[in-house]
Amino acid sequence: MKEMFLRTAQFMGACEEHEAVDAVLAGVPMDFTASFRPGSRTAPQEVRNVSYVLEEYSFYQKKSLTDLRYYDAGDLVLPYGNVAESLNLIEKAATGFFGSGVFPLFLGGEHLISFPIIKACYERYPDLVVVHFDAHADLRCSYEGEGNSHATVMYKVAEMLGKDRLYQFGIRSGTSEEFAYAEQHTKIYPDEIFPALEGVVERLSGTPVYVSLDIDAVDPAFAPGTGTPEPGGCSAREILAAVRAMSSLNVVGMDIVEILPAYDEAQITAVLGAKLVREALLAFAAKI
């Protein structure tokens, strides 16, 4: 497994050794299907670099990363431009993490990386439910003739999992066909996170949950560094609260995707990403 990754910078407080850890952080630097702004493949390293501006202690949760053993595996080495082989390698790496019993947190990269990860998670947890935060529905069956796209990722997930096992929050952009599909096949809460999330948390108690968080769920006023910004989203405070609101759930894995450092004024999106990593590790890692 280690030979699949390249380690350079590390997230704050990460262990030097990968044995006997509670969680693993893995970068997935792929942005090969980006349709507006490419460059999210540089996000994992940027999030690591800015993580040191934060405290390891979360006053929200009264916990510290110093009380948690987690390993930063580095960035998965992918064949640039080869989408099919990259998806295979991502699934292989994710299968290894889910089989090891640790909590894996993946840093993209574009949103398409979520599909092979969720596929590996589903093989491990057949009753899996996915909770998806995003500005975009990502429910196209193809985009510009391509089935493997950041715009098709949640369609692929919904088709794999089956009816009503994909919960979508904050969605405020999509085609009429996507919203019609969602009404029939997913649990969608357009333009909303709270209070809907609170009811879903009660409903999903005990169920294995995978969380996929596209940073563009957040309004670009708070997270400008993303590939497809969509005005009208939630605040940074609200997305952080959403992660903490799921702390009672059996969250078995998570990804944070679509941070784009080249368009990130003053690194504020990367810092938000790093804070989401901290809060997610503290909320979920000890529950696997």
C-alpha cells in the first residue's frame, strides 16, 4: 500500500508510522475531467501546508488531534490523464484502507474520485448510505458524452447503491432531468442543510454512512477556491456544524473534494478544508 503513495508535506500532528492508528489521511490528486477550472489536484498538498495555521484542539468538540493517532499517507500516484486506470488505482487503495479497520479521509481532487472510493466502501458495508454535500446535483448520466465525469459521480453512486440511499444537501444547481431523477431515486434537500440534516441523522442511527463533501456546497464568498463556484451556498460556520452534527453516526469514511488553490484568495478555502479535516477526524475517527 505505501508504495502507491508519495509523501512530502504532512497534515499537522500526523504520526510518522502507519501502524496502530485510528485514521488515515490520503490525497487523491486527480482533476482530469474538470470542465471549467482545472487544478484541484494540487489541493491535498495545499491543505496540508495551511493546516499549521490551526490549533490541534477543537473547542467545539472539546477534543484535540494530539489525543488521536492518525497517519498521512501522502498523495496517491496516478497516471496523469488516464481516467480509467486512475479510477482503478483509487479503488484499489480505498479497498486497502477500508479493509484495515481505520477511518479513511480522502482529499481530492475532483469529485469523480468519490465513486471508486464509495464503490470500495460499499463492498465492505453492503447497507451503506451516502451523505452528499454539494452545490451541484452531479446526477447526469453522461456529460459531453462521457460517463466518467465529476458531473456524473452521484448518478453512478445512486445507480450502484439503489433507491433512496443517497442523501443530498445544499444542492442549488442542476438540469431539470437531474432534479427529476433525484425526486425518484435519491433523498434530496435542495438549497438546504439545516434543519433537514438533523432529521436525517436521527433516521440513520446505526447505519454505516459515507460522507462526500464538495467544497462548493459553501458559498463562494467563504470558499472562492473551487472549480465551479455557485453563489447562494451555506456559510463556513454551517458546513463545520454539519460535520459535527453527524458525530453520533457510524461514519465509516469521508472525502473532501474540489478545492482549487489557484483561485483561492488568501488561502481561505484551503484553511476551511483543513479545519473540516480536523473536525471530521475528531468527530468520526474513534468510531470505526
